[in-house]
Amino acid sequence: MGLTQVDDRGLKTPIDLLDDEKIRLGTGNDLELYHDGTDSHITSTTGGLNIEETGGYFRVKSDDIKLEAANGEDFLECDANGAVSLFYDNSKKFETTSAGTKNTGVIDCTGSILLADQSGNDIGKLRLGNGQDLEIYHDGSDSFIRDLGTGALKITSNLFRVNNADNSEAMIKAEENAGVTLSYDGNTKFETTTAGISVTGAVYSSTGVVGEDAANHFDFVTDNRIAVSINGSEEFRFESDGDFHADGDVIAYSTTISSDEKLKENIKVVPDALDKVEALRGVTFDWKRDGKSSAGVIAQDVMGVLPEAVKEVQGLNDKESYLSVNYHALTSILIEAIKDLSAKIKVLEAK
């Protein structure tokens, strides 16, 4: 409805004003309405300009809408078939696009940001980077942080944790200038240290190979053998029947190194060696565990004549202890027994 006046006949007729002719309202002509030949103007020179609608809705129809400050700075721009833009200090910060929205600067949000389609389905994504290389989204079942670019996905922190759902225990923890720990049910099972790693509990390998590289490792080949390879060659082998194989000398303190006189004191010759040998039994027997035949001595017999050669050891099953004979130690009484026999033979021969 245009602005009208009532003539002498009581008829309403429009009030027509030429370009730059103004309608002024207020005691001080504070509100002006006019057209300058190009644009239309509503100008308030004092106080604020209030547009109020209490009964219906407020509508402005135009192909292009702009809200500007008195000095010409942009507040809001609306373009037909185009974007709606919001400004801060004449700098564009937010605009709508054909794909959604575009923000320039920091988003400071005091509530939640919901990323979903118009039906509320979990397909919305937060995309970052000029090439949208980083995506954060939920697909309805799982949550994703995806790096789609050519670079790396980096998380920087002096203390990084991955906790369980109720935040009551750490599953993964990495600390700056310290270690990385992996936990099971709140208990640390794997930890890096200054010396290497520390493992609490058993260590299993699905391939059965544990070691430094392809040439140096332990290989749990089958259920009945463990092979030890050094420099690409199998040098040692442990078998399920208890046999140990070494492709070379086996050096042990009790059988080789301990022969050096520098390691010993209170050295005495074994007395009555022949009597001690006569008290021993050289026997054959069958092992109870597998029925195999063998030969040797009985530890209890040796205990009676040369207790220094017998030691009590714990069985591999840790359920029972047994007596073990140091057969190397038995050579002491054998040597002295032979010397006793040699002396007797010399006496007989001298007669």
C-alpha cells in the first residue's frame, strides 16, 4: 500500500515525491524517507532505528539486502541466488555457500556442534584444510579421525592418554621425556624405558620367532624343538625330551673354568679314594619319564662317600626336588683310586 492523501472529494490519492524529495518525521526531522534516483533510503539521525512487528512476521523483499554502519562498513549482505554474509569490523567472517557454510577465523562455541543431515542422520563431517584433508565424523556406529592428505596425522602433547569410556583407567599413556605404557584392565603390561622395554607377563609370537633379525633369533620351530640361530646358522637346539644340542663346545663354570687353580683354596687330596670307589655302584637303569635306558651312578650312593659331588636341585615342574651328581667331581676319586691301585701293583711287582 503506498502513501496516500485524501482530496476534497474524500478520495485517497498517492503522495508522489520526486527524487531527493524527503518525508521527514519527528520534531527535529530525525527520520527521513527518500529516493535519490538510484537507491532508496530510511535514515535516522538521532537515536536508534526500531522496526517492530507484534502480530505477524517481518518481511523485506529485495534481490540484494545490505546493512551498513554510518561510515559505510558492512554488517550484513544478502544476495539473491547467492550468499548471506556476516561481517566484523568490515571483515567477512561467515557466509553461506552452495555446499553449506564458510567461516573465517575462530569458532568460539559455548554449546555443542551437531554435524548431521537435515533428517538428523550421522553423516555430517568436520573437514579441515584447503583440500579438506582432515575429517572428523561419526558414521552411526564408529567415530573417525581421518587424514586424507599426503602428510602425517600428528597429535602433539607433553602427556597423551587413551582412557576407557568412563575415564577411570588409562589404556595407552605417552609422556614427554619419559616412557610409553600399554595396559590391560588398568595394569601396565608393556613399557618403554631408557634401557629398552619392560614387559610384565608372558610374551608370545604368532610366528614363533623372537630375536634381533632374520639371522639372529630364537625359533620355536615345532611343539618339540626350539632352535637358536646366530649369524644365519642354527647353533643350538632344545628338544622336548630334554636334550640340548650345541654345534660347538659347551663351557660351564662347574666343568671347565672351575679347573683353574687360581679359583681355589684349601686344596686337599681325596683320602681313601679306592674305598670310596668300591662303595659306589655303576648301574644301568630305565628312566621313568620315557622308559629309555641309560647308565650312571646313584646320587644317594655318592652322597655317602663324596657329598661334595652331590647337590639338591629343583625339578623343572617346581613341585619336587632331586639329588644331582656332578660327574666331573667323581673324576677326583677315580684318579686317586687308580693311583692307589698303581701303588699296590708296584709293590707286588717289586717282590
